[in-house]
Amino acid sequence: MGSQTYEITFADRARAVLWAELGDCDATIVLGKATLRAELPDPAAFAGLMKRIAALRLKAVHVQLVAPPPGQ
């Protein structure tokens, strides 16, 4: 399985120090909502990212697979 790209949107802006903890992701803030975009190599990496987000007490309101694997 190849890498997959996810977008995770949060309920509100997060402090810059929290984004530093997720530095391997691209972050944008539009209309007061923060979105992370991450290309992850496998499901274990996705689970790890979600655990990091939970540990930072960030509230994800939407998770979307942006680039499904070829053939799906």
C-alpha cells in the first residue's frame, strides 16, 4: 500500500506551540478553523498522528482521505 493524504479539520485555531508538535504536517487556518494536511505511509502512521492530536487535546471535527490509493 502506498502513502495516503489526509486532511484533519479542528473546531478552532490551535496555538502555534501546538502546531510545532505536529511540524511534519502542513497547517492552514481559514475562517478561524485550522486544517492539517498530512501524507502518511500507512495506517499505523495515521493512528500515531491521531494519538498525538488527542494527547495535545485538540478537537478534530472532520477527517478526510484526500488521495485514496490507486485502484479505489
